[in-house]
Amino acid sequence: MGLNGCSSSSGGRSFFGGFWSAALRRKAIGNPTESVAGHGGGLVRRLGLFELILIGIGASIGAGIFVVTGTVARDAGPGVAISFALAGAACVLNALCYAELSSRFPAVVGGAYLYTYAAFNELMAFLVFIQLMLDYHIGAASIARSLASYFVSLLELLPFLRGHFPSWIGHGGIEFFGGVVSINILAPILLILLTLILCYGVKESSAVNSFMTATKVVIVIVIIFAGAFEVDVSNWSPFAPNGFKAVITGATVVFFSYVGFDAVANSAEESKRPQRDLPIGILASLFVCAVLYIGVCLVITGMVPYKFLGEDAPLAEAFTAKGLKVVSVLISIGAVAGLATTLLVGLYVQSRLYLGLSRDGLLPSVFSKVHPLRHTPIHSQVWVGLVAGIMAGLFNVHQLSHILSVGTLTGYSVVSACVITLRWKDKVSSQVSGKCISARCEGIICLVLIAFGGFLAGLCYRFSGSFIIIIFAVAMAIFGAVAVQFRQGYADPPGFSCPGVPIVPVLSIFINIFLFAQLHEEAWYRFVIVSLISVGIYALYGQYHANPGDNGSNPM
């Protein structure tokens, strides 16, 4: 049922009835050329496999390798390498789910939002977008401030510039009103430059990303090989000084150093061979990042005892302590390149998400305009650059870091659930015994049970709760997984197929929500408040303007 049908009959129904009917609409993905008709034209397919892999690496390798390693190593010790390995293994589950869906919907932008729209409903897709977008906006502003600080540090390597940069240009900012407002000039300037590159064209921005990503990867490899000759194996003993729990806790922290492979999925409409290249790009970029992370962790903890690692610039300080100042300069260059590419790809992804929602009518149509010559969504790109620039220029967004990652974890969990539910759509759902609820509804209830089990187990782990409660939570999740496995029918999807469905996506959901429980309490408040605000925006605007096209039956 289309939008007009819903609107014409809304007069005879209550507001809530119309809202519910609209919220449960699902999007059917048809001909990709039709999906962009009337929206200012489509994007151009200019990205090959190599560019996609570099986009994934560029979105991931940044602060995680140049900053987070030292912070986590202070608690996990040399076991931080195991933390990165465990986090990488957990991300593989998410990457496999993304790979299947990117192959299933290879021709349209949208990523997690699009998959949720097709698998569940319109309202859930909008909620996923808002939560992800808040992460992206805060993250972009925070990275811009870090990039400004590293850029000034790189310039101050020149003796005649050292000490001549005031705080309002690069390092931190001038604070007002008790630190609520913190003025920084360089961060917005860097965002403007990156936004101009992205507006100019995907080919040009991809070339910049490829060059800078290749530069930082080469620098990281040089760091690993140069540091390997300075390793003292005695520094690796004890390998996990604070126990395995500290290693696990470290894995929950460094997990977010891998997020970025979803940027590859959001490049669907600009990929030359999306059905083949997107899954390869997602998995290959994740593998490269894992190898580099683990290598750096082993080298840095072998060079310097973990207790003496710095938290702000651990790599540079470790090599300086060994008298390798030349390598320290390379690290500064690598940090600038790493943060710049992470920011560049982040801004790119945001604009494509705005483009996808605008095409579906959930946002104003101005965001769906594509420049006829540049073939880029300039309005969306300028908007995301403007939001990030204002936040980076006026606020110390690092203070908001504890409410980040909510959108990422919830988005990943929903994507994993999409893999399962979309497999159901390939087979006519039957009715369970008693014909009270449909097989699809029963399956969704089981998925919720799995997520709740993961959250409960995560809470008990975090607050050292009763082991019996943890066993109960795990048993609850296992019960849901068994029901999903044996009470549902599954069909093989076209293109890349995630192995072990539904077990792999179920594990992904459980681990993601387990990690969600490790977040700061304010992050949970943010999730609830932002969700309520999102429902309000959808009720006042989205439900009346959305145009999903030919939609399927209601999910329940």
C-alpha cells in the first residue's frame, strides 16, 4: 500500500492507527534505476575493489592505532594484542552479515538503514538512521579536533614554528562558560577542506583517500618492522598482568577501532561491480586492520613496559624513548593521515545516508539532489560538513565520547537480525501451532529474547553479578537461538551468503548487546531519549512524506 492510499483513508482512522500503519511499512528494492528517478539523477559507478578496500581501511585505521593502544595496554598489558584479536573476531561476525546484505542490495545507498527498511519496517529504519547519525556527527567533530591537534604538532616539529600556535588554533581551545563552549578555529577549516574534496567528485575524493590511506598503511608497516628490532621479550611477561577479565574489557574498548567496514556497504551505488566487490572489500579491509592492530600492539608492548606507555601518543613516545626520533616523525605524519582519512570517509558515509533517506521521503528532498556534473550529493555533503564544523568549532566534543557507539552497536545488531529475517522472506511463513501468532512474529520475539539475554549477561559481567544470573541469561539466549534455528525456514540468498545462518548472526547480536551493556549509563539514557525524539520527528514529518514504493506485508 503506497503513501497516497494511506493518506486518503487517514481521515476515518485515529492518528495512532495511521501512525502504526505507516510505521510498519517495508521497502521493496526494485530496479535501482527506478529508485533514483526524480531525485536529481544517480551517483556514478567509479569505485573498484582496491578503492573499496582502502575506504574500509581508511575509515578504521586512525585513533585506534595511534592512541587507543596505549590506553588499553595500561590495563590489559601485552594482552592488548589478544584484546584486538578478540574484537576483530567479534567484528568478523558483523562483517559477514554486512557482506551478505551488501551483496543482496548491491545497487542502492543506505547501508544499515536500507537493510532495516527492507527487513523490518519504516519506523525502525528511521530510528537506526538517527542513532547512527548522532554517532557519526559527534565522531566527526571529535576526530576533527584530534586532527587539528596532531596537525599542529606536526607543524611544531619545525623549530621556527614551535610554541607559536595558540590553543584556539589547534591544541584544545579557548573555553567559556565553564568549558561548555570551547572555541577552536583549525578543526572547522580542516572540515571545510575535506568537504570541498568530497563535493568535487567521488573519483577525486577516492584518490585522496587512497593516497593518504596507502601512506598511513606503509608508515604502520615501517613502525612494525622498525620496532621489531627493539623488542625485549621480557616486557611481554606477564602477558596479562591484571587477568583475562582485563583483556576482555580491553576488547570491548578496542572493538570500536574496527568500525568502518560499513562505509564499504554505503558505497554500493558508486561501486563498479557491487555484488562481487562489496563483500570482498568489507572482509578484506577488516582483515588488514586486524593484522596491523595486532602487529603494532606486540611491538609497542615489547619495546616499552606496558606500565610506562603514554595514553595520548603511545607510539611516538615509545620510539622517542628508544632514540628513534625519525620514526616518531613518521608516526606524526601517519597520525595526521590516519585521522584525515577516517574523517573523510565518515563525512562521505553520512552524506550517502542522508541521500538515501531523502529519496524515501523521510527527510526533505533537498538532501537527495545530485550535482549533474560532479555526480555528488552536494547539499547532503555540505550539511554534514556544516554540522560537524559547528560542533568541532564551538564545543569540546571529547566530553561526549562516553555516549558514542550506541548507534554503532544497535545498528550492527539490527543488521545481523536483518540477515535472519530476510532469509525468512524467501519462504512463505507458516503459522505456528494454535495459529495465535505467525512464524515471523515468533521469530522476532526469539531475536528480542537473544538480545535481552546478551544485555543481562553484559550487566552481570560489568557489575560482577551472580554467576547464576549469567548462566540464566546465556540459557535464555540459547533457547531463543534454538527456536530460531528449528522453528523457521531459510532459503539461500542471491550473491554472497553469510555462513552458519542463523547461528552466526545470533552470536553477533548477543556479543553486540553484551558490549552495549558495557557502555556508560549516560549512553543508555541517550539511546532512550534520542529514540523518543526520533519517534516524534517521524510522527510529525516522516509518516506523511515517506514513499517506500511497493512495500511488503506488515512484519507482524
